[in-house]
Amino acid sequence: MTSIYDGFATRLVARHEDHLLDYGPEEQAANVVKALNRLAPVGLLAPLHEGDLVVDLAGFGKAPVLFVSDEDDYLLLSDLAEALGWPLHKAHAWAEDQNGFAIKDQRDADEKRGDGLLGWERMRDFIDLGIWATVENPDAEPDGLGGRWSHIGDWLISRDRLPLLLSCSPWGKEFMDNTLPAFAHAMRAIHGDKLKNIPTYVDGEPTGRTAYDDLFTTDGLTEEEALRRARRGPVVDFPQDGEPS
């Protein structure tokens, strides 16, 4: 039986074909289709033509949206890693960790709900596509034959999780530096009254200022300027008049 995911699965396996481990292309493609069909009862993923919707990764690169659902848009981890110059084995390890956190959070929510059912609402952001492959990694521990390898896979990552991905990528520091003024504007807009009532201290002594002044600083940027800075990427030059170059 054919699937709407067959073409994507074939292309994805071909991308990783030189690194496949234990299973051949046909089996691995079948695993990809199985992984996507597994989501159908909780939210069908509809494929897009590559290039129909491209996401700017805050100025650090671009990557296409490959699937959409009622809940979110999804990008391919290997596309994101390539755009950001992030070795795939490191990006894959990050996705595995995040998926593990999501499973724990989901299980905690299921037990708290107490109806004996298993939920999915916390497990839609990181979708393991079932690719089983390895790449040489000189930093890995040697195996029994002296080879140094790291496991890789591929994942669909929800668009909602791109800020988290960027903060953990090789551009993490630059991304955080660029986005902090915009985050400060958001926190001031949402919690401004509370922040103004929280005094700040240095070495146990009150500064006479508040969290509004010290913890959520905007670097003197307007909200519009802060948003532009957040989207600009690693190098941002603001002349004296505050307008981006």
C-alpha cells in the first residue's frame, strides 16, 4: 500500500545512504513511513513541497518547512543542522535529550490526570523518523576495533521549538545576546507592575532599583529595534541614533 510519505522517506534515506547502519534503504524508508503514520491518530502531518515555506533562523540560516499539522509546522533536523553548521551527531543527541524530557513530562501529566490514558500533547515537538546511521567522529570513544563513531538519526522539529534549538546550537550565545532586549520588552509588557515591586540587591545591599530596571534591560532599544535585532543574526551594528545599519 502506498503512503503520502513514501516520496519523503525515499529522499530522506538517500540523504543518509552513505551512513546507514544494520538496515538497508528499503527497511529504513519503511521505518520513516511507520514513524510518520504513528502520528496520524493524534494529528495528521501533511507534506509540503520543499521551498513552499522557508523559515529564517534569526539570521543564522534558513530551512524549509516540510510538514504542517493543525498544531504546528515541522522542519527537518538535518536541514537545520546544515544551515547552522551544527554537526548532525550533536544535533541528534540534542533532539534525543529533548525527546526524553518530553516523554517524562508527558508521563508526569498522565499520572496527574489519573484517567489511565497515555497522552500525546507534550510529545509532538520532536518526532524521531527512525533513521539508524553512524558517522565518523574523532572525539568519540574508540570502539573495540579502534574506530570512533557517533550515532545519527533524523527528526522533525516543530517550529515552536526553534528558539530552543537556536539557543543550544553553535550560535547559542549570539542568539541569546540578540534576543534579550526583545525578551525584556515582552517581560516588561506582561509582568511590568510586578517587576517594579521587586527590589534588586548587590552583595546583600539594596540598589534602589527594581527587577524592571536591572533584570530585564532593553539596551536602550525600542521594541521595534529590539525585534529587528533579534532577527538579524550574529553581527548587529547600531549607530548612535539607534537605527540598525
